[in-house]
Amino acid sequence: MEKNLLESKNIGKTFFIFALPAVLGMILSSFMTIVDGIFIGNFVGGEALAGVNFSIPYLYVLLGIGIMISVGGLVPAGISLGSGNKKEADRIFTFTVLSGFFMVSVFTVISFVFRNNIYNFLAGKNSFYLSQYLGIMMFFYIFMIMNICFSVFMRGSGKPVLSLLFGIFSNILNVFLDYYFIVKLGLGIKGAAYASGVSIIFANIIYIVYFLSGKSVFRFIRVKYDGELLKKIIFNGSSEFVGQISVSLTTFAFNMVILKRIGVIGVSAFAVIGYIGYIQTMIITGIVQGMSPLVSYNYGKRNFDYLSVIFKIGSFSAVGISFLIVLFSEIFSGKIAGVFSGNNDEMLRITSGALIIYAFSFIPGSFNIVSSAFLTSLGKARESAVISSLRGLVFIFIFLFLLPYFLGDNGIWSVAVFSEFLTLIFSFIYIKRESNLFYKVPEKK
């Protein structure tokens, strides 16, 4: 392990060494999704894009399980690594990987048995494209979850650049496969699913070979079932699970409201907005993935002086990047919408106007994401879960059923803006309270 890197006293430099590869990796991951959307929107149609968006509630449940297990396991593993207990770190790593694989496998089998019920629930009579896409992706997503788990632990062991390289290979393959399956073979939306699945399996093989090679910091060892450890992992990752489930529930609610007020073309527009939001979220996720190992490690080493510096760098970086994305979205909203809309003028008009409003949620949202991840890395899962549930569930549902009544269709696109700004208050309160625990406030004379 690059132990000197984790123990470096130059926190700023170390942060960016960890964060930049993670950010680039997240950009590549989002690029894979964006390429799918571009090919689908231009070569299959807007209704197919809506079909992909209808599948998001289901896929985010799987992501929630995977990220919960991965991040929840990295926190105690990172703390054990920082305190010098290598054997315990390996045990937690192995147990985490096996737990994630088992849980997602069971969920996938159950989903396949009730797949028709799931299709009807998510899209009703508009389930044609959904069934073609999700029917394939539900079997590939177990490999996606494993990739997330391996990637999280690879970065946590001080190998962020190597994790980035693995992601690059997978995403380049996905671009070529999208063109081959969708355009050349004419498989339509099924081609997008096959392209994603094959590239995911390719990355999975590379990760497994690496962790079995003996060159990794975390090693696979024999483990037994540990109920207490599983509870601890789930508790530590509960905030991330709440965040992903919130996306699942709110996307479903958005789809139903938009379908009722605007129609399928509105769901297609929401899918495009989701792609832009996905880019922003993945970049911020890259920042927090670079931040989290440093927080957990230094927390385990009791280096409290570094924690405030790490949070400030992470939050300023996230807010700054989000500001640039908002600026870009406001200036080029029409061109962005046009990339996905093909020759559909109505979709172009709706998407462009919606993006101008929705993009303002990115700035407060970035600070909320960083705050939630920082608290998770400290083991403050309850506080982190509150932030995630408020921004991604509670306020969303409240405003989703209030704002359209007062603001019409524009109220739909304003929901995220109001939700993120209100959550910002709670993020400030929790972060301020944690800062006071690390530092003594000088008495006033």
C-alpha cells in the first residue's frame, strides 16, 4: 500500500491525488450512461429514452444495496487499516464483497420471478421499451455492484489511479459496443443494455484478477458469517442506501406526475435532465470518494487537525465545479437538449426550458452530498441519513405535490431547487456541530 501517501502531511496535495482519479472515473462512468442516452435518443427515439427513465427506480434500489454495503464496509476497514490491524481489514473487505454479492443476487432472482409486475408498476401501458431494457439490465447489474465495491476498496487502499485506469478500459469498450449493437446490428434499446452489460463484466474480470493477484492491499481471506459486522456495515452505509432509495422513489413519483401532466414526451425530457444531473452527481461523488478514505484513515489515526481541512477542500471543490456546470447549463441549455432530442422539436423545447430551472439545484446539492459523505466517513450514519432523506425524499415529495399546483409545469422542475436549499440548513448545522467536537472554541474575553 502507498502508506506514505495516506500518511502525508500535505493534505491538499494528497486530497487531489485521491480525488482527481475518482472524479475522472466518475466522469467516465457517467459518460457511459450519457453515450447510451445519445445513441438511444437519436437512433431509437424519445419514447425509448422514457423507457430507460422508467427503469431508474428499480436500478437505483440495486445501486442502493451495493453502495450501502461497499461504503459501509470501507469505513470500518479503513479505520482498521489506519490503526494497523491489517488482518481485520482483510476480513471486513472479504465479508463486505460476499455480502454484497449475496444480497443483490437474491434481489435479482426475486425480481425476475415478478418481472411483469415490476414492469406494470413502473410504467403501466408504457412498459414496452422498459421491459426490453430492464429485462436485460437486471441480470448485468450484479456485476455493476461488484465493480462499485471493488473500486471503493481499491481507492480506500491508496490506489486511486489504478481504479481510474480500469474504468477507462470499460468505458471505451462501452462506446464501441453501443455503436455496434445499436447502429450496426440494429438491436435498438436492447443493444444499449447489452453494450453496458458486456463492458461491466469486462471491468469485473479485471478487478477480480487484481484482487486475486496478491498485489492488492486488501486480500481475500476465509471468513465466517458475522451478524454484528453485517449490522455495522448496513448502519454505516445506511445514508448512502437512503440516498439511492430516495432517488428511486422520487424518480418514480416524478415520472407519474410528469406522465399525468405532460405525457411520455415529458418523461423523455426528464430523462435528459437526469443525464445532466447524473454528470454533476457523479463528479461530486468522485470528490467524496477521494475524500472518504482520507477522512476514515485520519479519524482512525486520531489526526483531528486534518479533518476540517479535508472537508473544506472537498466542499469548495464540489461547489465550484457545480457552479461551472450550472453556468454551462444556463448558456447552452438548447444545445444540450438537442444532442438527445434528434428531430423532436417538442422534446427540445420542453427539455431546454426545464434544464434552465432544474440546474440551480446543483450548487446547494453539491454541499449537501459532501456533508453527508463526510459524516458517513466519521461513523455519523444517523446524521448523514437525515441529510440524504431530507434532500432526496422528504422535501422532494412535499414540493412535488405543492409546487405544480401553484407554478404549473415549471413547478415540477423547481422541486429539486427548493429541496436542496432547505436541506442546506441542516447540513450547516451538523457540520458545525462536528467541527466543535474536534476543536476547542476560544473563550471570549
